[in-house]
Amino acid sequence: MRHGKKFNHLGRKAAHRKAMLSNMACSLIEHKRINTTVAKARELKKFVEPLITRSKEDSTHNRRVVFRYLQNKEAVSELFREVSVKVGDRPGGYTRIIKTGNRLGDNAEMAMIELVDFNDLYSNEKKAKKKSTRRAGKKTETAPAAEAKAEEAKVEEKAAEAAAEEVETKAEGDNAEASEENKGE
């Protein structure tokens, strides 16, 4: 009987499912985030989190165990060098699934799965920088400069208008002289 064997087969045979999860895990480790369906993202989370936990302790045995699942030397080395350093103090929950809506072709639920510590948008360092910036101070400093530029522009406009008026008056004077000469002839 099949009791107690409940997990998502993802519509694939065992070998295909294993290869797909391995490839997706390698892509996640390499790119730090990937877009996929919600069902695949959930299964990938179950697949990759124990591997990341193993990578915290760098030993030959752990590298071989992880390689047995990933089958990719570059992904294993990146997992043990970069990813394990960033998640060293985290006790679990290394990935985050964010739903991104439905796919246009078949209306499948899509999601983005990412490594939590590699997201720049949600990191604490960025938030601290945002709190330290003061926009009001920048506005007061730039406001006099902007006013000075506006005043210079107004002065230049007035000078241009005055020059245009002079040209017009000269042209009118020349036209008046020309008309007087024409009358005299």
C-alpha cells in the first residue's frame, strides 16, 4: 500500500524529478534566485535547505554528500565557499518563496525562490543607510543654489528681452527713415 508516501511527484518519474531538482538547485546556488512554479519552488526548498545546512561544516564527507545530490563541482564549491559563509549564523530558512502571479500560457501559479541573505532589497545594511540619509538637509542646501540659478535665468531673460526691444526699436526707426525717404522721392 501507498500509505505515508505523500509528496509531490511533479508529474515526472523519479529519475527525471531528481535530475530536475538537482539542476534547479545548481541554478539557485549560482544565480541566487530563480523563477519557477510554486509547486517546484516548494519542492526545491525541501531539496536545497538540507544541503545548505550541510555546507556550514566544510568537510570532505559533507562535500561528497552534497555532490551526490548536485552533481556539479562549481555549484558545490560555490555553496561551500560563498553561500555557507553568508548563512553561517542562520539556523534554517535559507530560502524565500515570493509568489509572482500566474503564467500567461497555462495560468500556472509562478513564484520566485531566492536565497535570503543574498537579497539586497531586504538586507538590514540597506535599511540602515536609508535611515541615515536626511533629505531635508539636502533640500535646504540645494534650494539657495536653485534660487540663484533661477535668478540668473531671470536676469538673462530680461537682458534678452531688452536686447530684443532694442533691435525692434532700431528696426522701427530704420523703417520710419526708409518711409520718409520714399515720401521725399
